[in-house]
Amino acid sequence: MGKAQAMCAHSGGRLTEKRKRILEVLLRSETPLSAYEVSDAYAKSNQSSMPTMSVYRILDFLESELLVHKLSSTNKYVACSHIACDHSHEISQFLICNQCQRVKEIAINKSIIDELDKQVINAGYTLMNSQLELDCLCDACNAGSA
């Protein structure tokens, strides 16, 4: 949480107690969560409820601070796996197991996105979001289906 607080302070934001608790819910989860699932998990772990609209606002804040990622394909959220790192990262991409729903955040080189952007421009389009969400099967699920 110290690193998350420092990231917020650096950008002029504040990691309030409620924001911390929402981030903790996502850090503890093994799978992505919708705002409603975050709200339910928050209520269970804090013995108090929070309106879903407040959860959405907090998730928007945490996303703007690069502490969580929103998966467009499922409209769910995951905590950034690089919060505690002290080094710079490449561009985050997501491997999503279509069986157990676990997500692995990986980094790809910016040159790959740059090349993709060139291809998009050549096709007469503008890239609006370079986040890739790849439909995969994790090793554990793959071993179980063999």
C-alpha cells in the first residue's frame, strides 16, 4: 500500500481509506471482479456496504492512477501486478484463461504496439486503445483437460 500511496501522492491524488479497501479487495481476488462483485466483497470484509456508484468512482480513480486495469472484454477489474515494482515497465497486456477466468498481466515491448498502430493507420483507422486481452488457457486448466 505504501507504493500505491506514493503513486497517488506523486500525481496529486489521495489514497483514502475507502480507496485502499477497494484496492485490497482486488489485490486479494484471484479473478477479475465487476464493480458489483467488488461492492459485495467490500461489504463482506468491512461489515458495511458501499453504493455501487461509489465503487465505480473509486475504480475510475484507481484506474487513472494505474493501480487497477479495466478489462474491456468482460467489464471487470484487476489490480495492477506491478504496483510494488520500482522499475519502469513495457506496455501491459492481459492473458485471460477462458476456463478459470484467472488473468496474468504481461508486458510487451512498445515497438509491437507501434507496429500495430502503423498497420491500423495504414488501414484508415485510428487506434483508440492498445490494450490487448488474449483469450487463453492457463497451464493448470490445460493440464486438467489433458
